[in-house]
Amino acid sequence: MRRLLALLLLTFFLFNTIGYYFLYQAIRSHSYLALQKRLDNDLYSREETVTIKIPAAIPYQSNTDYQRVNGSFEHQGEFFKLIKQKIANDTLYVVCYRDHAEKKISGLLADFVKASNDLPQSSKSTALKLLSNLSKDYELCSGISLHSSPGLLTRNLFPPQISFFRDHTLAIISPPPEA
């Protein structure tokens, strides 16, 4: 009986410590796969899409049809998934889908973090800061490419790695002394 109670309490402790994050990732992954299937089959409402126009300096005239792209971003608390893109003359058109499920899932995680850590319900900035720090610490991040047509220039959305160590080689002005 004691072992069962100890195991139950240990399981509850581990879930309370890190388990909800794994549960969050599983729910998020399931939602992502379902949305990808819907977007691949064009089963989404056109009213929930946003078209972004980005000026592109291309050295030649280019007009392409829409191509399917993958990616996501967050802007002012709204989550968006990239659906498709095309280049017309000197403008890149990117069609994005508002992902309400991702917003709801992120809100659920923030609410759970508040409840499990006894945070007051009015401190939204603290919980959102904790959520953003948690996701930045434990998610792998890779560069985003908005278009992959050959010959087009893409902007790297991440800064290059900067070395904080200087090169300590010194120029020798005279030959070494004779011994």
C-alpha cells in the first residue's frame, strides 16, 4: 500500500514538474499534423487567410504561380501558418492562415502554468513571459526560407554567429633577434 501511494505521489510530482510540457507538446503535435493535412488538401476557409505583400528586389522579371510552403510565426498574440506564395513582378505574395487552435493550446498551457504555480490570474505578463522563455529554451529552431525557387535571394531571418574572441595574431615588424 505504501509503495502504491509513493508511486502515485511520485508520478503526480513528475507530471507537475515537467509532464504538462510533454502533454502540451503532444497536443500541439497532433494539432499541427491535422492542420497540415487540411492545408495540403485546401480544406480551409478563405476568410481566415491573410495575404502579405513583400517587395522583392529581383534582377529579372519573374511571375510564378502559387507554390505550397511550410512555416509559422506569431504576430501580436495571433499565430499564423504559411500556406503558399508566389512572385509577381517585384512583389512576393505570401498567404497565411490564422491558427486559432495554436492560440487556444498556448492559452491552455499558460493557464495550467498559472494554476500549478499559484500565480494570480491578473498577472498575464508573467505567465506569458514564462511561457515564451520555456518555449525558447526547449524548442529547436531552424532557419525559415520563404521561397525556394532557384536564382532567388532569400533573407536569413537569423543573425550570423558572432565570435566574441578576437584574433590575437600580431604583425612582426622586425626579424627575430639572433641568439
